[in-house]
Amino acid sequence: MKQKFFMFLLLMVCIFSCYSIAYGEDESVSPSQTIFGNIKLPDGRVAPEGGLKVNVIAENSTCKKSVECTIREGESVAAYSLKVDYPYYGYELRCELVTPVEGYYAISYYVGDAKKTYMEDPLMKPMKTSASETKSHDITLVKGIKVTGKVVLPDAMTVMCDSSIDVTFSALGELINMADGDPTRFHYFSKSANLVIKAGESYGTFLF
């Protein structure tokens, strides 16, 4: 009788162990949790013809997850849902344009309840978030601007043949006084363009 009891007990232990592994109750198997929210366009704008596609990315020191989200043509918001793995905290949440769209920066960050966007305030950094937070994590796309100008040769000089010049545009924040070093500026991004000064001309134009 005792032998049958112990055999039954051993069988139940084996069944429970298999169940734990299969359904994620084993501590070595980390179930996923979800970060969710909306991707929004600013100032009442709507998506252009064909819609606007972004990749929503959640990343921390050990995990990087992404999901594609589309704001449909004529609409201004789209919902997303993104499953992430353990640890569920310390995520930098951002969205990146799948293809360049005129009027928007390539990357926009989740900044919590801040009224300014990450790109508008040099003192602001992307907010770390957690999958355990049950609130909506909304990201508003950052408006882009066009920068145009000329490169002019000195003393009305002209070129003998078509000549190309590389121009680099860098977006920097306001000067920040650092407690342990020299004042610095936060570097947002840089873009390069190639302009051509035509033969017989003294200037060329660029556009970012």
C-alpha cells in the first residue's frame, strides 16, 4: 500500500513539473508583458496618401522588441501593442519612420506627460518606462523643418567646371553647464548633403 502511495506521489510531482515548464511557471522561463499606447500626429495633422508607417521599438540593456504600426491615410492616430521580455523595466520607447516622410523627424521618443517633445527641449531625455505600468504610452511624432541655404565662393569667384561640395547640418541643444566639466550641447543628429556649383557659377544651394 505504501509503495503504491509513493508511486502515485512521484507521478503527481512529475506531472506538476511538466505543467510548470510548459506554462511558464518555471522561474527559468520568463513570460512576456505588454507595453501599449498610441502613435499620434501633431497639431491635427493627418497621414498622407498611402498612410504613414512606423516601427515602435522598446529597448533596454537586455532586450529589444519592435512592432510595425500604420496610421491610415486621412487619420491622425493608430494604436500599438508590443510584448517585451523580462526585465520589464528601464525601457526606452521610441518610434522610427519606416520610410522618410516630409514634415517629420525620423525618430520620436516617448516622453511621458511632458508638454514638450524630446526634440524640442535640450534638457529632456527619453523617459524610461515599464511594462508593468497599465497606462497608455503615447508617442507624438516630432515635426520636422526644412533648412535651405547657399554656399558662395569669395570675391565673386566662379568655377571652371561643375564642382561638388559636402555640407553637414547638425542639430544641437542649448548650452548646458555641466557640474563636472566644460559646458556642452546635446547633439540631436547630423545630416549631410551634396551640393553642386555649376560651371561658370559662384554659388550652389542646399536643402535638408
